[in-house]
Amino acid sequence: MNCYMGKILKVNLSEGNSKVENINEEWLERYIGGKGLGFRYLLDETPVGADPYSDENVLIFMTGPLCGTGVPTSSRLSIITKSPATGTILDSYVGGNLGPEIKAAGYDAIVVRGEAEKPVYLYIEDERVEIRDARPFWGKGVFEAEEEIRKDLGKKRIRLISIGPAGENRVKFACMTSNMRQAGRGGAGAVMGSKNLKSLVLLGHKKVKVHQEDAFRKMIRQITKEDVLTAQNLWARTDGTPGFISTAQERGNIPTRNFQYGVFENVTNLDAKAVNGKMKRRKACKHCPIGCARVMEVKGEEVEGPDYETIALAGANCGIGDLDAVIEFNFLCDTLGLDTISTGNVIGFAMELTEKGIYDFGVTFGDVESYLKIPAEIATLKGDRGKLLAKGVRQLGQELKAVDYAQEIKGLELPGYDPRGSVGMGLGYATSERGACHMRAFTLWAEAANPYSIEGKEEIAITKQNRNSIKWSLILCDFWGIEAPLMAQILSAATGKEFTGEELINMGERIWNLGRLFNVREGFRRKDDYLPPRILNEPLPTGPAANKVITRQRWETLLSNYYHRRGWDKEGIPLKETIGRLNFDKLLLPKIENWIT
């Protein structure tokens, strides 16, 4: 089919070899690419109960069908594995330029398994695949290591994705970095580290073919003008996600001091105006006309961001109202290879426990000096504090008998919107297949008229989850507010095969259930779909959402409504009728039968 290269590169680091396989055409028809196709391959490649750090777990770098075609915002890449933070299925995304380079090298995906005997990096140039010594770069920060790898190869145009010391040390919330962008959530960087893989390096010279290229290019130019470069999307360029800081403050759901409050007194120090005032230059992913990225300078080094989530979790949540400190924290996490959301959440947790005398981590809310020391301690497992905080808030909360202070779902730390001020966001967090995630069902605007009610929230969440499942399978950026009919039009024009918007939404539902089935296979049930105790039981004390609380009873009702609407049983397991309706591939159906019975 046009758009696809038709090949998957499989690398076994334990054996030191690689092979190329044809992509499964039947799976393409049902799961498209990106999230969907990656999930299907993970189900096939990783056995039930696999340890995320074992040889059995694979690391999949999956492109989307539109990647490399020039479609706006299509250059993102999906990294798929079993999460060491949660034990769930994990898909994490990164922008920049690596996705198109994988396609240019001739592959739709790269699947890595095994563990190298010594630190290595993968160099892939078209059909040439080399496993090269990375010992000189091991222990170094991402940006320093990548610069040295470029020198080692003697090539500047290469594209890379790399881990820092956090991934090397298997910190559960270690990320990967590519072109200053991060695949952040869920610990994919730790899986990469467990394989002794420092970097994936690509250089390709092939072209992605589309159906009727001249007509396709004309259509894309028109869509770019009429549907991308519009007010609906250009907020991402003017204010970007830092613009959400004021919105969250106005709604009373910006996480403050480990989610004790929903408003922050120093919020104007961290808002879009403040961030834009620090910006050195703008930056865009390949084939993106929006250019959302803001590049800052920290002690002579450049860093992209901070975005809303970093500002909320590493700023307000830690009681830090100093934007320079938040930007430096962002840089430290990026070069060390740490997810800023989880790191900010973990430090906020440590600050509250210290202030309440539960455990002394030597850091309190607003303590900039100590706060800036902690990322390096976590990434390198330095000292008792670094080793403890590297465990994440779920494990640490259990060990310190402080579960009520741990803000996590399925082991993944909560992102930057307090569900007490946006119940639909909470439902999206809890039912997300990868743990607490704001990207599966971003309901903030859709429920603005009544954010505290549970009424109808299941419908909003499901609609967005299905739509986003197909969007992440095409791997289009969240900042393009594209709907299914236009996605279908573009995919049809690119491939030469007709798709409808309704067909894509049905695929999105199939893919959402595919992720759920992986987790069911791994033992996840209703008990895992709950908000933290603080969010369920404690009302916010101040701000617009003051005295609002979700309550366990209301949550049970909402979760049951969601399961019913999904076609799942009371434990959250898809019903046989639902499985039959969703048209999974024949090879998968017998396995599903075992998982759901």
C-alpha cells in the first residue's frame, strides 16, 4: 500500500544480529500504524507476564502511515513497550525528525529485543545495520552523548533518539530524547537502558510514495492553509500550552503543593507571557507549519520548553514560582533523561512528607536550591534520597506508609490537571491504558460548563479516546485539531484506498480495546481504575473549585457508566459481544478468548 515502506527491522541485541520482515498486511487494514499497529506487534512479540526489563520485552519504534509524506504534524514517532512504571502497555510519543528518517531508511518500524553485553548504540543507514560500541558515551547526558556520537560517525545529518543516566540506571520514569523532544511517560527510557542501548541513530535516503503525488501535494497545501494555519491551532504558536496556566488557575485545578490546593499564588510568574519573555527562538518539527516549540537558554545551553505540564508539576506542585528555576529544572531533566511530570510529582510528594514530619527528604515547598539538586540524584541513584525517589510515588508511598499522599494511577504519577476541578479529566486518567494520562481524553474544554458533575462524562471521554486512538495511529500532533472525516480524506488520498471518518472512528474503538486487552491479559481490572485517595476524598480548600470533592460513591457510578457504554463487564473486561463487533484479526481472537474468560 502507498505510504508504507512495507518492512520492519528486527534487532536482537543479545544475539548481535538483525533481520528484515515484511509488514503484516492484514494488521495494517485493522490497526493502521503508530499506536494501533504497535500495540498489535507488542501483543505478538511480548509474552504474558514478561518482566519489562527482561529479554522478553521488546521496544518498538513505530511510525505512522503519513510520516514522511509532508502532511502537517505527521513526523511524530510512537515508542511502544511494556512499562516498568506500571506493568501496563505503554505508548509514548516524540516529535522532531526521527520518524521520517526511519521511513527514509526503508522501514515502518524498528523492533529491538534482548540485552547487549556492553553499552551499544544502533546505527542504521538504509540496509546497513550496525551495533556499535557506546561505552565512551555511557554515563553522559543526552546532549553531550549525541554530540560525541555525531563526531564518532563523522556525519552531521544523522537523526538520533537517546537516553541519559536515568535510563541507564533504570529509573522507572526515565524518558528518551530526540531533537530536544521527549518520549516522556511510563519509563520507555528505562527499558532502553535495560537493553544497554544508549542511542538509536538513523540516516535514510529513500522516498515515501503517495498515490497521485501532484494531486496529493495540491490537497495538502490547501488543507494547510484552510485547516492547519487557523485560529483553532495557532494558539500553539502564540501562547502554546503555557497559556493553560491561567486557565487552570481560573478553574481552580492547577496542582499545587502536591495536589493539596488548586490555585497557586505565584502563577503570573509562570504564565505564557512570562515564558514568551524568556524565549530565545522558535523551533518546529519536520513538516510542521505551526512551530510550537520555544527554545530557552540555561547557562549557555539550549532547552526546549517548559510546556504546561512541566510548569504545573515542577512549578506550582513544588511551590516554585521562579520561572528561571523551572527552566533549569526542565533542562536538567532533559539532559539526564527524566520525565518532568513524574519528577515534579515525586519531588512534590517528598516536600509534603518532609513538611508533615512523615519522612525527612531534606526539601520543602519553594526550596529552589534543594529542588535543583534532586534530578541528578534520582538519575544517578546518588545517596539515600536519590535511590528512594527513583522508585516513584506508588512504591515509595507503600514503603513509607504514605499512600494517601501519593498522586498516581496504576503507578504513573498524575499530570497537571486536578480532577476535582475537572471530573472528565479524572475519568480519562483512570481509564487510560498507560496509567494517569491527560492525552487520552482531554475533556477540559468539553466539560467547561459543568466540570464538577459526573453526568455524561463517560460519553465525552469515550468519544475522545476513540478519536485520539486513530489520531495517534496516524500519529498526527495533538495541536492540530483535526477530526475523523478530514483524517480519512488525507489517508485515502495518500494511500489510494478509500477510508471514511466513521470507519476510522470504529478502528479507534478497536485500538482502544486492544490496549485494554493487553492490560486484562496482564491482570488489570476495575481495582486499578481509581483516582488517588486525596482526589476522591479530600475537597479542595480554596479557589474556584473550593469544597468540591468527587467521592467514592460518585466515582463508582461514573466508572460503571463508562464500562457499560464501552461494552465491558463490571470488572472492565470487554464482553464477548464487544469483541465480536470490533473485528479483530483472526490470529488474535483465540488469544482474546483466553484472556477474557
